[in-house]
Amino acid sequence: MRNYTLKQIQTFIEVARDKSVSKAAERLFVTQPAVSMQIRQLEDAFGLPLIEPVGRNIQLTGAGQEFLTHAIAAMAQLKDIEAIMAEHVGIRKGRIDLAVVSTAKYFVPMLLVRFGKLLPGIEVTLRIDNRENILGFLARNEVDLVMMGRAPNTLDCEATAFATNPLGIVCAPDHPLSRRKRVQFEMLKDYGFVVREQGSGTRAAMERLFGQHDIKPKVVMEMPSNETIKQAVMAGMGLSFLSLRTVRHELAAGHLALVDINGMPLVGHWYVTHLSHKKLSPAAKAFKAFLIEQGGPLIDSWA
């Protein structure tokens, strides 16, 4: 068997995750030929194909599926080794693999800038995705820390709240509900909603809330982006249930209106989470402590 490299394994994992060479190339900031070359070299090392084309995308072969399972486990073990070795270096250097749900992207850059000023020697790799995929990263130990709006109840995790997450229902400024005071929740059954995709934490929170009132929301459009949803609501497509952290500027500018509903906004929390058995590096411990101590006030002043 020929030698293979960690870079080849990491490239294969990205290709397998996206089921696409082009998307993996974008994520890795390299060219498509470079990704294809890494995969070919890995296949040559084992002497069998790991992926095969399906139209414009790819799928894993049987061997590729089995290799992926062991590759993810191996990379997780290597991260634990890195964390142990980082203790010998100290807190001023290191790397953090951070994953956040997409709603958090409105304030995470600001937090990273503030943290970077405190400890400039620490490198942070950031992944942004919906809740369902983030939980997958966490379960497979692919990341050190996760920021999400609700602590997972299906994994053995340590989750600490560090900031509030108010959620409300927004509409276009000329919508009939924008001028109503103390709207009864039952009235919402008569209006259409633009919603996040299945697997989104915001979508799950909305469904729980409507379920508590025995109302099934009238979904007129499903979209995977808060930005697109905001534009749809402004255009009059319907109402939406969103984290108010994501619409602060639109509300202040009068481009959106907050529907005045009894018992709302619904106030949840942002959590910093990691597997209970996770060996956190000094860098990851420092970032977690930073979020707990400073994250809430910084987010309040920003979003």
C-alpha cells in the first residue's frame, strides 16, 4: 500500500460531506483539479475507487462509505491528540474548530474579532450550517465547540447559556397586523408564513410554539436563508418567525415591523456546547470562558 496523507483524508471527508467536488473545493479554498488529484492519490494508495460520478455530483462506493466512517473517527482522535499537545504550548497559541447555526452568523464575526484581540495567536476555523448538520458535526466529534439556540437532548453534551435569544414574528410595515396592539396568537392561523427549512433550529422553535397553541402555521414558502426570508417578508409574501438578533437593523429602519403578540417575544438562549467527554484544548477553553463572561453583553450591544 502506498503512503497517504492527512490532507487527502480531509479532502475526501469534505467531498463526501458535500457530495460534490466543486463544493468541496470552495470550502477548502482550492481548485477543483486540486481536489480531484487528492482523491485520486488516496484511491491509488488503497487500490480501489472511493467515489463515483452521478450526473454532476458524486456518490460514495461501498468502500468509500466504510472509509468515511473510519476517517471521521480517526480525525476526531487526532483532534484529541492536538488538544493534549496544546496543553504543553499554553493558551496563547492553538486552533479552534467552531461550528455555529446560521442564525448566529449575525454576531459571531464580532465575537471572533474581540476574542482575537485578546488572544491573537489562536486560529479559529468556522463552520456555519443549520442545526441538523451542526448536530452531526458535534456527534462525530468533528468540531471543538458549537454555538446553537437550544441545547441538544440526544447527545451527552455540556451546554452553557451565554446570551439571550429573543424570537418574534415580523411582517412588512404595511401589513394589517403591523398596526394592531396585543394580537391574540390564534389570529395568526389566518396568515401565511415564510419559514426556514426543516432541520433549522428556528423552524423547530416555531413549530413547538405553534404546537403549544394547537395551530398549524400556513406555510407559503420555505427558504434556507434568513436574508432571503427578510426580503420575502418585506415584499409582502407573508409573516415570519425569526430571531430578533437577525432583524435589528431592519426593524430600526422601518423595513420590517414586529407583530405585537401577547406573550412574545419568546426569549430563548444561545448556548456554547461540546461533547461531555471532549478534551478541550487551552484555546477552546479560553474561547468558551470568553463567551460565558463577555458574550452576552457584547451581543446585546451589537445585535
